[in-house]
Amino acid sequence: ALKGTMYELWAIRGSHPPEPAGLLTVARDGTALARVDPLSRPSDVTAFAVSIEPAGGSTSPTGPIVLAGPLTTG
């Protein structure tokens, strides 16, 4: 992410708007630290996505989605 921005994790529940689920910090060496927020009703989550947001995060996605994928159970 560019200076002044960070990666944000989003929980997606079907066709409902994405919900903030945590922030990711990437170090200069490329390692990432994720702070994932507790989710209510985690069994309702159908996918996760990551977007680039202003530092500190956002209440809804404003930047580009850089990663998305469905949630599957084993």
C-alpha cells in the first residue's frame, strides 16, 4: 500500500455490504501483521476481501479490492 494507506480486511455475507474485519500492516521486508476483529455470526460469512484504504481504515470499502475469495469449510 502507498504511504498514508493500509490494507483492510472485509467480511462479506452474501449480498450484504462488506463489514470491516481488521487491518493489515506490511513491513518493509514484505511480512504482514493482521489484526482481525471479532466477528458476530462468523458462520454467516461467505467470503473475505482486502482493499487499500486510508490509514486507520474505513467503515466501508473506498479503495480498490486487491484480494477476494470465498470462504469454504473443510
